[in-house]
Amino acid sequence: MKYSELNIVDLHRLLVDGEINSKDLIDHAISLAKEDDNNCFEYICEKESYQQLNELDPSKKNCLLYGIPFVLKDNFSTKDIPTTASSNILNGYKPIFSSEVYQRLIDNGAILIGKTTMDELAMGGMGVTGHLGKIYNPWDPKHEHIVGGSSGGSASAVSAGIVPFSIGSDTGDSVRKPASYSGIVGFKPTWGRISRHGLFPFAPSLDTVGFFTKSVADSAIVLGALAGEDEKDTTCAKQKVDKYFENLNDNISGKRIAIIDEIVEQTKDENILKSFNDSVALLASLGAQINHITIDKEILRAVYPTYVIISCSESSSNNANLDGIKFGNRIEGNSYEETVIKSRSEGFSAPIKKRFIIGGYALSSVEEDNLYVKALRARRLIVDSINKILEDNDVIYLPSSPTTAPRFDVSFDKMSDAFLIGENHLPMNNFSGLPSLTLPIGFSNNMPFGANITGRAFGEQTVLNVALALENKLGLKDLQPKKDKK
């Protein structure tokens, strides 16, 4: 049986019916992980996964994740398991505690088979800054196209069929963009909906736990397992957790769906634009009300620079503890100061140092008002614009990206609207903390692409239902690159 082609719902049914067993699933996943040629893994948890398998509580066998293998982005703490955030400065680091996300999944019977590669310290959108090198897109056997970042390893592992779901983190678009590029579902719930205890901080006002699945129903299952209050995380929301999977339905009659024209018009790929417009027509045919909305382009052009200033500022502060003294890789010097300088100079790659410099400069006494404070004001204008749209609409629907996965050698005109608006509109949902899901809607030149659905705060159920309606009509779930699988 080709387990790699099955989603969580299918695997759970087979497990309950006794047609397969969890050991078969773990054997298969570990085998595929060892054969991986997309640079998905920082560490394969072979010994640990079988230990977890032996410790499964049979009383929990009806949990939908019971006995299901998964992978975890390597910026989530896992006690006694190497956790490097794909950075040389954390080589050899083994946390003394586990993240809440990892613990909840284990409590639900899921089995960790590996820690995945990522952009170093979650900083980057191409999947190229980690210390193990480039992360490849499973849809391109020639390894010429990116899968995206920073959660690229987690995206590749699901897309390639190694596991049915994986965990990532999303600070700007780090789950939703790779999902679009790799033909899977990527979901960033509301900020605070899932505990971040044990997630290495990048930019805490933006950071959100996210995940990749093969289908919308699977996303509802994973969200149900992870969502909810956690006293260890003071930013974790206390709102009631819905029964997302049980309440899934594809009846979207009367739902009001907003399309932001200034973003859609940046999509120049005719295949993507046609598929997107066709999907809008499908939503209308299901009874949804489609509303075309306009936003001042100056506000949209401000999203990317605002994101750069805020994220770099927060990251430069939050990563000050990576100094080679408290933990991680130490390069000895003749003094405390020299040890810190050597450890940080050799421990971080050039792109990460650049972000720290930008952040430090933006927070300096000379430039704070001119850069950081202005960025906060711009963020407020952006958030107000999005919230105003959602006052009269249930969700916002947009292309996730104007292109399929770019090649590694791509160069962007970073002053163009195609880059500032088309490629970089998703961080708006991190500024506002809103739930945002990407799902596949088509192919162009044999590469997948997706669309994005954003809802109101804690409106995950509505987002999932609209996504399910679209998925059911398009039939684009459980996608996998066509190559032989065991």
C-alpha cells in the first residue's frame, strides 16, 4: 500500500479498521526520510520514533492523530533531540524542555520522525539560508526551483509524501507561500490561537505556529489538536476552541468574499490568473457573494518595507541571547567580549547578520523614530485597511503568489509593484494576526500554485469551510509529484 499518498483521515480509518498498523507507517516514513533528496531533514528521529511508538497509550487510539507520523520545523524545542534552527551557532544544542506544540501532538499519539531544515533562525523566504544549504521543491526533480521558506523542509516533507502533516512557523508568509509552491495546504491560524511556548522567537508580534497538510480536513484535525489556552504562554488566547473537524461543511451560500483588485492585477501568469478567476466563479456558483475591493496602492506598497523593519528589529533583540555563552556553539576568545564576537561572527551566516544590522540600526536612538516608530504607524494603517474590508465581508480571497515557485537564480525588482504588492501581500495577515490559509488551485508548466483565504480573528472555522467548498469543487487535494513511491 502506498501510504505516502494517503492523508490523515484515510490513515486513521485504516488504522482503526486494522488494515494497517502504526509500525508500518513509521517504517515507511523513516525509509522515505532516509531516501529524501530535497534536503528536508536536519535530524531523523529513528530511535526516538520507535520509542514513542512503544509508549503509545492504547486508550487514545481513537484520536485522529494516533500513530500518525509527522515532522517538526527545527525551531521548535524537543527535549533531548537536537534543535538547531538550521544555524551553526546552535550546532549540537539539545533543549532541556519540549515545546507545547510538540507535547500536544505526542499527547494525541502522533509520532515525530524528524526535525526539518529551514531558513536560518526562520529568516528568509527562499529556503536557502540554512546551514545545510538549499531546500528543494519535490515537484522539480532537477532541483532548479525553490520550495520557499522559512518552513521549506516541512513543506517538502509533506509534498513529497514522507509524512501526511508537518509543523512550521509563519512570520510573514513562511507557511502559506511554500504551500502554494508545493501543492499542499498551509494554514496560519489567528495569532495566539496556538501556544508558542518552546518556539524560538523571530518576531513575536508576528510569529504564528502554522502547519502543512494534504487536505483541508486534515488542517482542521491538526488545528483541533493544537489550539487552546496554555498558561506557559502569556500571549496564548483564551477563546473557546471550536470543533473544527466535526463542524466542517462546504455550504458557503451567502458568504461574502472580498477580492482586492490591486493585488490580483499583479498576477501576470495567464494560467494562474485564469485559474484564480475560474475559482472565483466557482465560489459564486456555490452561492457566495463576490465583492471587488480597492485599497490605496501606497498602503500595499508599504507592506514589505514595514515587515522588514519590524521583523528585523524584533529579531535583533530576540536573538541577542545567542552569544556562545549561555548555550549553543562557542568560539573561545581571550575575554567575554571576544568570545561573544567570535561566536556570533562565525555562528551566523551573512544574510542573518544583515538582518541584525538592519534591526539594530532601526532601533538605534538616532533612527528609532524615523524607522521603527514609522513602521509601527504604517502597520496600523495596513491593519485598519484589512479590518475595514472584513467588517462587510466574511473572508478575503487572493492569489497566494503571482507566480509558481521561482528558480533559485531568480532576481526580483524590489521596487516594482509585482514584488511589493504581488509577491509580498501575505504579511498583512501577520500584522493583523488574522487566520490565513493557502490551498492549491492549479498548475502552470507542471508546477502547482495556490490561493489564499483570510478570515476574521478566530474565524478559523469560516476559513476552513470556504477552503473545503473550493477543494471539493476543484478536486485538488492529496497532490503528489509523479514519481515512484514505495
